[in-house]
Amino acid sequence: MKLKPGIGSAREALNSTHSFFETTRSVLREDGPCAAYGPELVGPVAILIF
């Protein structure tokens, strides 16, 4: 993703992305294999993003 000049910062973008991955890993860890089944669960979405 390209940042537009004068809007946001690379640090904010990286922190936001890191937070997203950290939260996703936490949810997958808590839900275990059950999170992998169903279109509205976090597993399939995480696979598409990662």
C-alpha cells in the first residue's frame, strides 16, 4: 500500500498492520481448529490476507 504525501506515516501504517496480525493470531490461537471452518469465521479470512 502506498501512503499519500502528507497523510499518515509509515510508522503508523506498520503499527496498524502489526496490530492486525497480532489480533488475528490471538483469535486463531484461542479458537483453535474450529476457526478454520465457515465463511464468516476468522480462519478463511486470515488465510486470504496472509
